[in-house]
Amino acid sequence: MKYGIDIPSNIAEAYRLDEKNGNKLWDAAIKKELKNSRIAFKVLEDGQTAPPGWKKITCHLVFDIKHDLTRKARYVAGGHLTGEPISMTYASVVSRESVLIALLYAGLNGLKILAGGIQNAYLNAPTAEKNLLHRWP
């Protein structure tokens, strides 16, 4: 539960919550995420076999409530099923202090600050691994 709203742990529970609440908020979040993330995955048709060197991985949805109370579904791949590439063992993240220093520098020098949002990010797409999924049920 977050902000007094139940968060589902799977798709079936998301649909049950929509039915219970008389809305389609989780359904809309699921459809939006699947539409936006489809580009990052190679989906096989029913009966199609994986090309040589490719590995089947599992995926699942993770649910959350955003600060404006909109529902968010995130489609995530089972990265634990693929080997770690030697070159990809560290992911840097900008520190809060670096952002504050950049904002201070911009303010002191009269620079304009622009900000933007990223709807979906694929940090490792395309990857060196050859992963695939079967059609969503």
C-alpha cells in the first residue's frame, strides 16, 4: 500500500483491484508500459524457436503509485538470468551534490536551466546478450 492505495503484486491482482474500485487505472498503466517498452524486446511468435546463441529470459511487471497518484507498471526483464558483461559491472549515478553545484553555477552565471522527463529508458538496449521473450499471454 502506498498513499493509502493498494499496490498489486501481479497482473491478476491489478485487474481485481480495478474491478473492486470500479475503474481501469491499473489496466491503463499496464497497457501503456507494454506499448512503450515493446521496442526493447524481441518477441517470438507462437511456435517460433530461438535463433542460435539466444537465451530465453523471463519478465514481470512491477507496480507502483506515483506522487500524483497515477498508477505505474514497469515491465522488467530477469537480468539475473543473463551473464554479467565484463564492461557493464558498474553503473554510475550523478550525486546530489554534483547537481546542486551545477544549479549554483548556472544561477551565479545567469544561465537558463532546462529540465525534461524520460518516459522509458533502456539502459542496456541493445545489449551484447541475445535475449528474447515469448508472446505476452
